[in-house]
Amino acid sequence: LSGAARLPRGAPESLVNARGAGAAGLVGAAQRWLGDAPRQTTGVRALQIAIGTMLFLRVCNDAPFASFLWGPHGLGWGSTRTILGATLGGVVDHVYESDVSVYALLGCLAVGAVGLILGYRTSLATLAALVPYALLEQRLPQYVDRGDSAARLALLYLLFVLPSGARPAPGSLAVWLHNVAVVAIGLQAATIYAAAGLAKLAGSRWLDGTAIYHVAQVAALSHPAFVEVARQPLVTAFGSYATLVYELLFPLAIISPLRLPWIAVGLLFHVAIGGLMGLVTFSIVMIGLDLFFVTDREYAQLGRWAAGRWRAALGQRRPAGPGPP
Amino acid sequence: MQWRDPRHALSSVAKAAALCWLAGHFLLITLYLLPPWPPRQAVRGLLDLTVGRHFEQNWSLFAPDPIGSNFALLVRGLDAAELAAVAREGLPADRWYDLSAPLWDGFAQNRLTAYERMSSLQLRGVLAYLQEEPAEWAWAESCRRGDPTSCALHAAELERLRLPATIQLVRFASAFYADLGLADQLSYVALRLRETRPPPWSERGAAPELVDIDLGVYPIERGMPRSGLYVGERAN
């Protein structure tokens, strides 16, 4: 993780590339990185927008089936006692006793999702999304997929980031906590990729390069075109090995000069997963986590480049007016 | 300016605590995600209490190997007369409904729906039903060698382990018959798993293999709300 929106003079631009005199220099650079200014503020917004979008889609998709899934006579029979204990869990479990309160949870989740998308009171929006999300997960844990797990963990860390647009004093506790949460999100994302890659190493189909063919056979997921394409040896071998290499090397690539290309490949990878396998909500969360790694300085450069291109395009389109008399 | 010092000290303590939490948290997560080995097993209780309870995660995405097979849940409602016939003649051959295929078709037509998650929910129930704990292997082996006590113990333990998955699958079936408006006319549901095994990579042009596994007959669950997933289906 590197960069900041407004780096104070003398602050390290990158924690990873900090050059100092041994351990003391590194500790000093780490302290300045954590304390001087909030990092990854635009990346945090990208992640909030991605999670908000994903949650809003979930609410729209699940609302027609809410009573069947989480209602008092529905599929779920889970309880919050496992995480909150018998006393508090027993009280909180009353929320599952009527369809009205289940729909209220979905409503609260939708409000939190919209707040995250719009950047409006993001701390409150994060809490408004996290609480009903966790309650619904406890009621029917079997309905949760990996995208939900990633979003829930990210929301927990996002509770500690600065609200959108906040201007805290450099060196304050708020800045420190924001940056610790930023590191936590980065480590969690790296953990997701590394764990996914390492788990695949235990499977013979990933190692012999035919895993993508088998993934494509799952009728519940794959697009008909994907089934045909995955029968091509080159496609399935490249897809299997590229996935394995990408996931295993992610934690190293993200702290190396390969970071931006790795993020770009990750975006394409998750767009493909969303399109070909239909794992749309999972892909949206993972795209948010990938975009989180772009630094504020790089977002600013991208913004200036896009604005320049836009102005140039407008200039070319503008018809030539009559010449001077 | 005296008040600033305690405040500064508190802030420093909070900053140090945040760093300690970060280091400890990711150490625990790393241990939690590692395969069982002695250091992990030594702190298993702590891992379950911390990461397992509040930061639960499992990133085995299509790992160690993708499942590949398609598991469809088939159901057949039974009234009292049909249930009596099952004991004599076995399960009927007709009027089985595939509860998974409509979800797969719906999801293929529109990716922005809950159908994929619903079919995954069915799949998890089926896989949980079929999964046998390693602790049960010894009873199963002993049963295969002809020990009736081991067979009885194995059967009782399997029933206990399968109970949550069974409840979920029966509820799915009951909600389906509620969608059809037939739930009140039926007293039991038979569950069947249809596994479509794709050919191995070396024979990828060949036809898939179909395997049916009966999961048992259970009382229908009354009072289930309509799922709304199968409202267009017709009783045949």
C-alpha cells in the first residue's frame, strides 16, 4: 500500500519502498505512514461503492423470497446465540419471529447500501448495512457465498475508516485507526487470494490444467458458450494455470512494481467470472477489493488523464466557428 | 497544558493496541485457514472462539477440485395411500419433480436473480446430506464386516448428522408443493438426488452419466410459506 491524497512534506510515499537506516528507519517510516495522513481514501470509496452496489442487488434479488428464506416458518432456523451468547442472542433472535421484522432488516440493509453508494454518512451506512447483513447470515448460513463473506469482513474493517470527506488532524488517533483498517482490508484481500490459490494446489485438476473444463460443466453456473469454449485444450489449460498463478502470487505482486498490471488483470478476471459464470455479486465485491489497492495519487493521475482526454474530445467535436472578419 | 499529556498517553496506548490487534488478528486468521497441523490444533479452541465465531471465512473456491457434477434435487409428494404402497412396491416411478433445473434455466436467462443462490442452497443441503464425518468411517468399516451393533450405531449417527440437511431439503420440497397448492393433500415427500457426472477430460465429447440416489421419505412440513420459485409449475 502506498501513496496518500495529501502527503505532508517528508512523509514516506510508500511504506513498502521506504528506505531508511535499518529497522529504526523502517519503524519510523511505518509510524509516519500510519499517522501522517489517511491513505487509500479513494480506494476505500471504491470499495464502499462496490459493496453498496452488491448489497443493493442482493436486496432486490432476495426481497421476493424473504419470508421463504428467513421468515418464522421459512428455510432458516439459525440463531444469533452462537455469536452473541444465550442471553443477548435470545433477545436478538426475536427479530426472526415475524415477516415484518425480516422485511425491516432488508429495508435497513437497502438504506445502508444506498448510503455506501452515495458516500452519505458512510460510518452510519456501514453499520446500517453490517447489522442486518450479519443477522440474516446467522438465520440461514447455508445461503451465504464467498462474496458475502468477503463483504461482511470488509464492512467490519470499514467501520474504522474515516467518513467520506472527513479532514482529521495529521497524527490523530482517527487517522491512525483509518490506516490500520486500510492495512487490515489489504491483508484480508491478500489472504483471500493466497488461501484460494493454496487450496487449489491440493487438487489434481488444477495441477493437470483441466479444472476450468470441470467448472464449466456445472449447469448452475456456466454460460452455454463457456461450456463449449472450455472444451478447447488451450483455453482450459490457460484458464486453470493462470488462475492458480494469479491467486498464489497476488500477495507478492500487490507490493511490487507489478501492482497496477495485477489489478488490471484482476478486474478482467472478475468481469469474466461475473459474465461467464454469473457470479455477479461475488465479482462486484472482488472488483471493489482490487480497486482498493490503487493509490490516491494514481486515482488523481487517472482523473487528470481522463479529464484531459474528455476536453480534447470536446475540442475536436466543437464545430469551427466563422473566422474573424 | 497539563491535560494534554494524559490525552496523548491514552492516544498512544490506543494506537499501540490497534497495531497489536492487527498483528494478532491476522496471525489467528492465518492459523485458522491452514490445514490441520500440530501448532494449529494446539490453539483450535482459541481459533474457534475468535475467527470462527466473529470472522468466519473459507476461501476454498472451486478447491481442492471443482465439483464438476450437477446435483439435482427431485421430489415426489405422497398421500397416505401412496405411502402405504411404497412399503410394498417401492417408490413410484412417475410424477417426480426436478426442483433444480428450473433454477438453472432461470439463472441462465437472467444473471441478476437469486436463482443461482437458491440452487447453491439446495446443493449445499445435498452435499451436507451425503458427507460422512471421518469419525464414522470406523463404524462403517466394522458394519461392512458384518457387525450388526456397528451397523445400528452407524445408522443412528448418520441420521443425527444428516438431520440439519434433511430438514432443509424437506422444507424446500414442502415449499414447492405449497407453490403448487398441493401441500394440504400430501402427507409425505420422497427426496431423490440426481447426479449428472460429466465425462472425464480425456472423453469430453461423450454423454454424461446419470446416477440417482434416494434420500428417503419424510413427513411434509406444514405451514411452510410459498417459495414463489415454482409458481409457474403445473401438477402432472
